[in-house]
Amino acid sequence: MARSKENPAACLHRFTGFRFEIVMLHLAMLDCVPTSLPLVHRSFLLVFALVTITVGNAEEAIFNGKDLSNWTTKGKAAWKVENGEIHGGQDGDPKRAGMLISEATYQDFELTFEFQIDEHGKYNSGVYFRFQPEGKTSRLQLNLGRGAADEPVGLFLDEWLDKGDQHDKYRLPKQWNHVKLRVQGSQIEVWLNQVKIVNFADPERLKDHLDPGHIALQTYGAEDHAGWVKFRNLELRNL
């Protein structure tokens, strides 16, 4: 049986997103590398696959666990790092509000993190994504709050797109909660403590929110109460 004469670049493109070991196995099984290439060139091609695929899909710790390097603040909220965690709040003044904004921008990605939040009234926090600090006032947000106060962990953009954990079925009060946020094109998916709570896809509704933007953590007081929110283990993988 004749070996494949598929273009090497096209061959590699089909395996984007796999780890290098899997790519090596598939290349060997499918004979994608033309035999007309000298051995040294074929070896280089496989090394190139390693660099391209690993770098393109590597997880990135967007918080170093030590300080707020690579983040900027907006507003008057108080942000600090303690015990490898980001703490946000109003420092006793419920009128203080603000955001902690990543310096880097992201478009399609998978973000994982853990959070704890105050259990007072409508106090809530959130994670903005594809966030534009200037210009747009309509912003995508993964809300983080209490379903009992109609502020559930869910997807918000001017209005609720998906109330997610509306009845606080999966969120653990004053404990660490694990979140995975997956954003690709006009599809947004959210898992809370390993349970999928949001699966939203609407190209028309999100047509103005597809460009790269920042990740922004948010906090503000509510009902004259200065609340708090904590984040840790923030990791992001570009898709």
C-alpha cells in the first residue's frame, strides 16, 4: 500500500490540540510524514509539532500566587494577596467597588479557578471575560453569588443569559468552589464543582463580544454591606 503524500503542514494541522506523544503515535500509524524527506528533516518536522502544539495549548497560571504582577486595578475596591489567594473587598466601606484586570487579553480559552464568597444578601462578585476596559458598557460576566438572592453562579450580559446554579444546588457556602469556564466563539460553557450549569450558544446575541479581551475579577458592596471574595488556582489554556 502506497504511503500518504499528504502535505506535511496539513498533516500536522489535523493533530493540533493533542499532546505530543499522541501526535507521534498518530503520525507513525498514519504515515503522514513523506518518505521522500531525509530522516533529519522528518525528525525536525516532529520536533516542530512538539513546539507548535505544546506552546499553543499549554496551561498558563495567570496568577502567580505571590503578588498581583500582570494585573491592574480599576475603581476603589481593595485587592491583596494572602496565603496564595487573591482577596477582594471593600475594606469596610460598602461604597467601594472595582475590578482586578489581567494585563494580557484572551479570546477563546478555558479558565479554571476556585472561589469563596461572602454569604450576605445580594453581595456578589464575578469574572468578566473578553473585557474591554474602555468603550463597551455591555460586558460578558460569569456572575458569582447566591441563588437565594437572585445572584446565582451564572452567565450575564445586560440581562441573564443563563441563571446556571439558580437554586444553589451545587455551590458550597463559604467553602472553596471549583469553576471551569470554557469560551469558544459564540459558545460559553460553565462547570461548577464538576457539574455543567451553563451551555449557551447564540451567535447573534454575542456578535459584538467575540474579540479578545481581558479577564477581570469584580467586587462591590451591596445593601450597605462590605463583602468579600477570594480566588485561588487560576489557570488558563488558550483554545
